[in-house]
Amino acid sequence: MTESAPYLEVGGPTSDDSSIDLNVLVVTTDQGRGDATAALRDHPELRIESTASPNEALDRLEEEPDIDCVVVSATALTGDGHSFPSAVRESHPGTPIVLAEWGKSGLLADQICREVRRCRGMSDLVGFREAVEHAGHAIMLTGRDGTIEYVNPAFEEITGYDEEEAVGKRPSLLKSGVHDAEFYVDLWQTILDGEVWEGQLQNRHKSGEVYPIEQTIAPIEDEAGNVVRFVAINRDISERVERERQLERSQKKYRSLIDAAPDAIVVADAETGEIVEVNRAAAELTGRSQSELVGSCQSILHPDDEYERYRQLFADHVESESAVIRELPDGTEIEVVNADGETTPVEINAQLIEVDGKQLFQGIFRDIYQRKVHERELRRQNRTLESFAHTVAHDLRNPLNVVQGKIELARNTGEGKFLEDAEQAANRMERLVEEVLELAKQGRTVLESEPVSLETCAETAWEVVDAPGGVLLVESDIQLMADETRLYELFENLLSNAVEHGGTGVSIRVGALDDGFYVADDGPGIPTDRRDRIFESGYTTSADGTGFGLAIVKQIIDAHDWEVAVTESTTGGARFEVTGVELRD
């Protein structure tokens, strides 16, 4: 296949293409030079040089390597010249040798051109074969009927079949059974129609193992355009397929992980804001399907009327790469809006990531509604505890003053009854502290209600109020359902308030209403424009007041689900009417 012929007799069909310029060395005797020149003078594409002997010709070939063809006459091959063709093949294996008869000039010129082309083609084939032999892909040459005529070493390595085992067989030698008959019918129809077939298929190794390949099959046509052979190039893609499978498994694992995440995860293009990935929690948070969210702008997640602020927020945090976003620049909560227009406060853990060279912005949205509820409840409880602290401090003041006063009297007079009065006041202080602590523990303002005497409660509270010239008149007695200790605090604060504003000589009346009771005094009264504020914690019009007494009264009334109204008494003082009270006969 790679060796050129020693010489050929001129004859056979002529070639229509003899237009190439060639350097031709004619080897003939001195007598034959004229005949050679005459025979080829009508073919200007042939540049003729001549030598008189084979030895001279060999020297000339060494000196002029551009000789394309050697034409030798039969007379030059006599004697020592018979070894000339072998010497040319050894020293210049790609140079053709033509044995000529000078009387057939046209045929001789065509034969020279044809032999040069043939040898050059053979040289190209040698180079092509070298390339095929060293190719990394499996290459197989078959006849039109599919019979394997040639395989390269890569074929042997990939399939496990050596050349002797494959040549003469058909490609079905590698058939795996994975593909159906229709698959192969389509393949063969394509290449028999003169078209190239490309695709992936599963082949079976000699060991029995099935492996994937990427195959290209091209038809080879003769000069008349008829398909005579096929060349198939197969590339083993086992590693690539395994990488793709690993990638697919990783993607499924990643998808499972983000879908299992309790927080909403949204991934958007950092440049355009287009959402490229969301998890199930994001769909649940927004009330939209995952397919509806993907491809939308990230602004779909937030209220329409805040579009510009959220757009700027997104742009600012893309530049800062990562952050925990809890609020807008003005302190407003970050909100996500659902398909029904309802909003949910969220905290966003945002991070800039790079995937396949593309900048993406990943946001983990945490629903903080319950956290906000807990924070509000904590603030409420803190206020309650603060209120308890003020209540305890305020309501202990009067009995503490009684204790101190009675002890002082006992010390000055030596009379034991003052110590008994001090002890009673101390016992009330202890009971107050214990019940306030119990209320705080239970998170309540009042304990269980029980029947309480209006007269007894008011008079007991009056005992700890420092008003030596004051008068308390209980005009009627009723039994009402209340937390006795807290009702005692209510009267203590109402009576103390009357003394604080009406003076130590104030006159106070307590009486029953149809569904409650009243406390009225003859002090200066409360202006109409201030009556709405007197129950506010810390509000006072007295220089010595704390502003907590009436706030405690309102707290106790609210805890019992009662109502309170502030009016003017018949003497022009203040009148507090407490209604909605459950009475007992």
C-alpha cells in the first residue's frame, strides 16, 4: 500500500488533467536525447533535464531534490543500468519512474502526470494512515455492506477487540442491546443516503461491559458519487457521562437541600435582578408557584408601591456582596408580599455568589412575624413588670408611712396599741407583696374574685391614708365580686388621690350604684380637659405626686372588666363612678 511501482509500460487510458508543472529527469543515451526532446516538446508543463547514464541521474537527484519524475529509456537500463530503479527507490522512495517509448509522446506526458499524482497521493495516504494510527478516537473503516476492513489501535483499546478479531466482522460485534431495531434502521438509512450520522449510543466491550460513545459515521464515495465505504469515528465518553451523572446527583442533592430548608431561598441574576432559582419555602411564602417566580424580576417579592426603594436596596447590597438585611434605610421593616397582597415581615441573609462565571445574588428570607409578635409580647411584659414595680413602690408607701408613724408614737408614749397598729400595717404590706408577686408569676393583674364588702374595704383602706382632719363617709354597703386585695389597693389610691388634691381636711363619700359604686370628694375637682389623661401612667398635676396612683386604679378596673367615669361631685369636687361590677345580695 505504501510502496511505489518500479516502472510502468506506457499505455492505458489517458488523463484529462495534465496541467501541473513538473521537473522531469530523462535518462537516455546520447543518441536518444533528440528523440526525448522531440517527444515532449509539445508539453510545456514538463521542464526536461537529461542525463546520459543512470549514475549521472543518481548524482543529479542528489544535487536537485526537486525532481518530480524520472523517465528512463529501455536502452539506459542495459548493462549496469538494470539496478537503477532499485537505487532510486532506496534513495528517493517518493519519486516515480516511468519506462518510456519516445514515439508515444501524448501518452507519455499523461503517464508522467498520472504517476506523479499517484505517488503524491500515496505519500498523503501514508501521512493520513500515520495520523489515524495515532488518533485518540477509535476509527473504523467498513465496506458498503458494513464489513469491517480496518480499525486503528485506539479501536482495539476502547473495544477490547484487536484488529484480527474485528476485521471481516460487522459493527454489530459491538451491539449492546440497549437500542431497538428502529434506531439502527434510521442510522443505516442516513449513511446509505450519503449523509453523515452523528449521535450517542451504547456499545458493548469485549468483556461484556456496556459503555457510552459519541459516534460520527461518514460515507465515502467513488468518482461517480456512489457510496462505497463508511468511516466511523467513535469517542468513549464514559468519563464525561459519569461527570454528568455526578453533576446531576449533586444538583438533585442541592435541590433536595434547598427545598428542605425552612427559610425561603431566592437566587437572582446580580445584573438584571431576574430570579433564576427558588425553593418550595419561597413559593409558600409568596403564594406563587416556583415556575411562576423563576424568570420574574425580584421586585415581584415586594410591595408594588415600594418598587424603587427595594430596587435600590437590591443594587446597594449587590455591591456590598453580603449582609443581613433587617430594614430599609429609614428603619421600615423589610416585607414580602404574597399573591393576595398580604405582607410578611422578613429578614434577608443576602450573599453574592458566582456560578459558571455568572454573578448571582442569593437571598435567604426568614419569616420574622412570630419573632415580632414575641418582641411585642416581651415589650408588653416589660411594661407590665415596670408597672408592677411602680405599683409595689407606690402602694407600699402609705402602709410604710403608717408603720413608721405608729412606731414613733409608741416610742414617744410607751403605749403598746401603736405597735399593734404598726404590726397590722406591716401585715398588709406583706400580703400586698405576696399577691403582687403571685400576679406577676401568673402574668395576671387580679386573682380569683370573691364577695367583698364595699364598706369594710373602703374603711380598711382609709386607715392607712394620712389625713388626720379628713372624713370618710360610707353611705351604703353592698357585696361585690372582686379580688379583695386589689380592690383594697383601688380604694387606697382613690382616697389618697382625694387627700393629695383636697387636703388633709377633705371630706369623702363612698356609695353604691345600680351596678357598681362611686367615690366623691369636696376637693377642687378635675377640669374637663384633663379627665382623659388622669389615668395615664406618670401623669400628675401635683408637685409631690408620682402619677401612678390613678394609673393603678385604671389597671385594677380593667383587670376586673369594669368601667370608670370621672365627673363632678355635688360639692364641686371629683367623683369616680365604677360600673359593670357584679353585685351579690
